[in-house]
Amino acid sequence: MIEKFIKEEYIMHRYENNPLITKEMFPKKVKSVFNCGQAMYQGKYVLLIACIFEENGKEKTGIHAAFSEDGINFEIDKEPLCKYTDWAPNSPGNYDCWVIDPRVTQIGDEYYIIRPAQVKYPLGRDIGPAAILEKTKDFKSVEFIECIGLPINRVPCLFPEKINGQYVRLDRPYGIPRLTNMPEAFMYDALTYGMWISYSPDMLYWGRHRPFFVPCQDFANYKIGPTPPIKTKEGWLEIYHAVYCENGEFVYSLSAMLMDLDDPSKILYVLDRPILAPSTDYELYGRSGNTCFACGALADEEKDEIRIYYGAADERIALATGKLSELLDELKKHPITDIECYKNLNK
């Protein structure tokens, strides 16, 4: 199955000394390090790295900040920046039991972090993640703001500025959960999961929910999910993950689209293939094999650079870089109406 996605590098190029960060480099004993948020802070590269560790015989998670002057050599904080938060103290159950996959958006001098908070009702019934909003100014401490997304929603992403007076975000809600005869779980009934867009006056209350993009390409036949959009002169650049499923096996790859600057609900261009698909050993083998998964990207128009720090097989972090202008030029060759299910759009 994987062979159909293994092609020569396309726009993005892997760092020659990947993987960049492994569990052996962590300042404490962990079982894996993976999917990281990313930002620039006071001229430094910052990663918010999810990790899995064991405590009292149980797997737990946390998110650690890491800092670098050159974007290659990172110093990782020993203590987690984001950890379990008791944000629903008057309700039974556990409302924040799997802290992973942070999305970071800078707005002014503050950095907003959206991350999933796995919800477990009493009797161990796991209903999936809600969305938690936190913020920081220095990546040394975070302030809890609010739960801003009902289960099941793992990956809301903020735009870095208001558009037409409103905050805007992209979501990827899950399908409707279905209780089975398996005592420990709800199972997801939907076959595909698409992205939605919504708006808010204050980041707390969200409305005007609209379908945004559906997984209907050959490399994205199962689900897709966003990262925080990046403003460029050509439009809003969105790097998203795409999941292909065949016979119960999954391939996580990355691709890109471009939205209208004034109306981001309008998708202009979408690539017809991944910019990064698993093909190396560190992407093919691990806790979750066949995986290239990003929680963000960094773009610099002056340097003509885009870089993506991504989780490789849910066990390590790798880096891919490319020319921003090349990515934008390639995108403009692929209008959204080239996609079969969008051929009649705007007609």
C-alpha cells in the first residue's frame, strides 16, 4: 500500500541528519516524542513537543517547550509546559487525560495554544477529545482560558489575526460516536472527517460553522486535519495532514492549500499530491508507522523558506524545509476546481 506514496521529494526536503529529536535526547525518561507545535519567539525557534512517559505503571503525556538559536539544536525544558488541567472540577470523570498535538498561533505578543483534552466519563467510557485554549507570553508558563470545542474535536487551529473583525479558526470534528458491545470504548461511525471553518468575536464563543474542505483526493480518502494558517502575499497558506486508509492500514502525509486573504472560507488552490509522505525508516516504523504528522509550519518570506517540524511515526521529530516561493507557485497550478468533487464549484 505504501508504495504508491513513495515518490521523489516534492517541494519539501528532509534534513539530512533526521530524525532531529528522539526520546534519547529528552531530559527525562520517555517512551516517545512526537507531534510538535512550532513558533518563533525572540528570534528563537520554539517547539512544543508531545511526549509519552510511564508513571505508576500507566502511560501519561505532557508537552515540553524546546528552544533553538539555529532551528537544529534544541534545548528541551525538563518540566512540561502543558499538562493535565482540572478544568471541569464539578463533573465526574477525567476531562484531560491525554495531552498531545498542540497548535500554536501568535497574535500580538501572546501565543495561543489549542490542544485536545481527552474526555473519559465514569466507568472508563472514552468519548474522545474536547478542545482546550491556553496562552503564554514566554513559553515558561501557560494560562488556561477555556474549553472551546465539544467532543469530538482534536485539532482546532486559529488564524493569526482577526479577519473582517472576527477571529477565525479551522476545525476537524470527528464522526458521531457509536456505542458498541465493547465495554471500554465508543467507536467512530463516520468514514470520513472533513475540515470546517468558524468565527468568534472573542475566541470563546464560536459560530457561523461552515463545511470547509472534505477528504476526496486519492491520498486523503479517510480524513484530513489543519495546522494554523500562515499569511502570505498570495493568500492564507494551509499545511494539512491527509490520511489514506486501505484494508485497515493508514498512511499520514502532508499537503497544502491556499485560501483567499479577505475570505478564508474560499479555497483557491489545493495541491494534487502530498508535499511529504512517509518513505524513510524513521517515518515508516514506530509507535504509529507510516506517519508524517504536523501541528504547524514556519514560513519566512524574506528568507524564502518554509520549514515543517513534524512527528515521524509517533516516535520522533523530523524536519523538512523548502522554498516558500516554490510552494506558492506550485499551488497556483492547481485550482480547487481541478479536484473531482469541486469541479462544479461557483457555477
